[in-house]
Amino acid sequence: MRAVVKTRPGVGFEVKDVEMPKKGPNDVLVRVRATGICGTDIHLYKGQAVGALPELPIPFTPGHEFSGDVVEVGEKVDGIEVGDRVSAEVVVSCGRCYYCKTGRAILCENIREIGIDIDGSYAEYVSVPSQNIHNIPSNLSYEQGALIDCLSSALRPFERINIGIMDTVAILGTGPIGLLQIQIARALGFGKIIAADVNPRRLKLAEELGAAVTINAREKNVVKEVLDVTDGLGSDVVIESAGSPVTTAQSLHICRKDGQVALMGITTEKSLIDSLLIVSKALNMFGIWDYTWLTFERSIALISSGKVDVNAIVSHKLPLEDVVKAFDLIQKGEAVKVILIP
């Protein structure tokens, strides 16, 4: 089969013929119909280790946002049938460690991730542990199904935030995650949605999707602008989705006293946090890592009900063979969300 492979350290992927994935007794073999490029995949493309691994397990096939059809099931798999239309969670937990046994499998001590240390979905076929599989309804296209993982990541902060009626939310970063968060915030009834980024195209889309205030961080002072539109108080909730030391620092300044800051952007750079600001403003600050089974099911419902339009963030659909072109478009800021079709 054809697959994208990280064959060496440094920048780049390679498209080549590889063997079909091996399927264990608890695994499901899926014919991939659509697979999305995630922000994490950009780090992998650059050769940067992310997540729990200290270095990349080269060679491997990336990709974890996908949907497709079940073509084979392992002999110990129950409740999943050949022909089912499915998607899957990215994190594979062990079920044995302290966190798994206390109901926090996403914090598993022995975490594995599809698309890093389990060959992923940038391929014609992918083998996935059955525990990660979710069925998708018939009214979702394969492209929509491939974006359930992305929406789940976007949704997770809102599951941890204490949302007040007509609260203001500031979203730093209008990549695919941030753009979906604007739609989620609108669906949840936030009073004012503020979005900041450096990309004019994405800011325009943010406005179209429901942001009341958009701030071009290259042209304006984000902290001043947010304070101005909140009567000097700051935003009730701040979600840092850009993955930048700059936006991490800004999040503390634009959050109101006793407000909530969710950090979820991934960066390989170190950030300096002003702990005095956190203390003096009594900020409620937390990190977001992955999502839960329930988050994934809620995301399916949000798409199926029409409350969130994941198609709105898709700018390009390209064949698998054009994977290098896809990453080039993303890094140049010319693409928002790219779907690859094996």
C-alpha cells in the first residue's frame, strides 16, 4: 500500500510503498477515506519530538485525524463490524497504570499515540486498537469524520471551564483549533468572542464564524485591545491555542482577576511565566492535554447536529501523494486545514 513515512531525522516526509499494517487480536483494520493534517504533524514534519516521546521512533507513518471503513476485525474484537464507518481517538492507554485505573486514561503513564509510535493514517490502511474506535453517523461525510479528533481537542478546554452566562472568551490563535473554538463558544452562548492571530485570512474567517472582535497581532497590541473592549477588566476566559511563548505571556495579562486561563498550544520553545501575575490576579490556570471518550462522542454530536461546521475550516483537499505540497501550503500560511485523500 502507499503511505507517508518519516524515514530520517530532520525536515520532510516521503511517500512510498510499504507493507500492510499488522492487525492484532484486539485491533481493527480501517481503509482510510480521509485524513487531516494536525498542528502536531507539523512538528513531526520538521523532525521535532512532541508528546511523551523524547525522540521520534523513525521510521513511522504519521497521521491520526481520519475516518474510513472497517475492513477487518481482530478475533477478540466485539461490537465492531466489517463495513462500519469509523473514526478513532489518538491516545492509546495501557489500562494498567495509576491514571488509567483512576479514570484518567488520557494521562496514562505508558501512553502510545497513533501517528507516532503506532503507524498512523497517512496511508491507505491503518490498524487501530478497538478501544479507540468510534462509529460515525451516516449523515457525516468522511471529511467531517476526519475532523472529529480536531474538534475534540478544541472542545476539551470548554469541558473544564466554569462557564458563566454571557462570559467573554479570548482565543489566542486562529488555526483550525482556534476557529473551531470560536464556533463552540458561539454554540455555548458566550457573550463576546475575541480572537487574535497574525494571519489576516484566518482572522477574516474567525469573524465569519462568530468572533465579535478580531485582532491582528502584527498590527495592534493584543493586551491593550482586549482591555479596551472589556472596559479594562480583561476576558473572563482565555484559551491559548497558538502554542507560542508570546501568546502564553499575553494570556496572563488579558485575563481578568479570578479569571480562567487554559493553555493548550504546543510549542518546542520554553515560556517564561510571570508567577506574581498569576498570584496577584488569583488566576485559575490549567493545561489541556488530549481529550476523553466522552469529548469525542460530544464532538460527533456537535457536527451531526449542525452546531459546529467543521467543513468551514477546510481550505484544501489533496491526494496523499501531495503531502509535501500540503505542508508547504500550511507553513506559508496559505492553508487553514488540509485534508489528504489516500
